[in-house]
Amino acid sequence: MIQASMRVFLISLLFASFSFADKPLGHRIVEHEGAQYHIYEVPSHQLKLRWKNPKGQPFRTFAFLQSQLQQEGKRPLLLMNAGIFEPQGIPSGLHLENKKTLLPLNPRKGHGNFYLKPNGVLLWNQIGAHIYSTAEHDVEHTRFIADTKEEAHFGLQSGPLLLREGKVHHAFREKSESKKYRNGVGVKDGKTLIFAINTKDSRTNLYHFSTLFRSLGCSDALFLDGDISSHTYQPTKAAHSSALAAIFVVLEESQTP
């Protein structure tokens, strides 16, 4: 009887292991306030940011970036658009890549989601990540967290902030009928990035999109973009995307330093 129980336990454990292995990045579908989302949990050391190839050409599409990664001997687990951008594929604000500031912080006023204040900055390195408002950012010295001396390896600016210290952006309304396809990113426990993007036929307003991140354990979250948002998970061939600017890349664990 004990041996039979042990066999059942081992078989259950084996299936549980297969189930976990089949879902890297903690990928799952989550329903929140009538909308559905793809959710990805990404350790900060696995996340990279790419905008241009070595010749200075913007990637713009997943397929172009995939060809570059293939040349580098790398295979992505996840590709996703990274923030709002201007015509010709130029990010609208700060772009920090491999410790190099390719575009400065954009403190200007303007129209559209990017300029809906407070907007925000996402910074990360090998050991953690942080989101805060553009107004809080140290313009002269890009740092990982304002009260530390650790440099960020990557960073971007987008907007609006969805959550700051657990509070929903003041301009969002719970009953808003402006329901669109959206993606965003939050930080959980200072070291895990939570990405969310609507499933194909699902739409949401910004208020419920913000509370989604709060329900997932994030106190800070940043809007990335709307209807042009794209992602591909575990791609095995060239993936379709909208014309983008900066792109998040999540690499396999063995390919990260």
C-alpha cells in the first residue's frame, strides 16, 4: 500500500514537473474584470532591450530582430514591443541599452498617452528592476534606484504610469468605456517584471488594466502601448509584428550572463 502511494506521488510529481517546464516565464492566461490577458513573469537578468542592429538600423519588426539574434546564436523566449515611439521608429523618451544612453529623458509636455502625467521610467539590471515617475528620475545620472549607487543596464520611458506605490493614475475612471488592446509592465518584489497583454479578442480600459497589475502583486506599473502592441512567445520561425521601435527580448536562461 505504501509502495502504491509512493508510485502515485512520484507520477504526480513527474507530471507537475512537465507542466512547469512547458510554461517558462510563468506564462499563463489571467481574467480580470471581464478581460483576459497573457501574463509573463520575467526575472530581471533575463530581460534585454534592443532598438538598432550593429549598423545602426532600427529593427522595427520581430522578424528583423530574430534574424540578428540568430546570427548571435541566441533564441528568444519572448519578444514584445517596449514603449511608445515617434515616426520612423524612434522611442519617445529615454532609451538606455547596455549602460549606454541612446536617447535622453523626455520631460516635455504634449498630447497623447506618453505625455499623460505622471508618465514614467522603467530601469533594470542583473539584480532587480524599478519603475517610478519621470519627475522622480535623476536626469544627470541614470541610476537603478535613486537611493543606491547601482547603475541600470537597461531603461526606457513611456506613459502614463498605471500604478505608483499601489495607487492608480488619477486620470483613470473605473466606468470608462474606452476599452482597447493594451500592454504594460509592472515590477514585483523589486526583481521580477510582470508583463501583461490582452488576448486576441479581449479589450480593457486603463483603470482595470492598472488594477490588474495590483492584483498580480505589483505596486508600480507602466503603460507600454495600445492597439499596435505585439508579442510572440517561444517563436520557432519568423514572427509577425506591427512596425515598432524598441523591443523587449527575453532570452533562455543559458544565454544570459
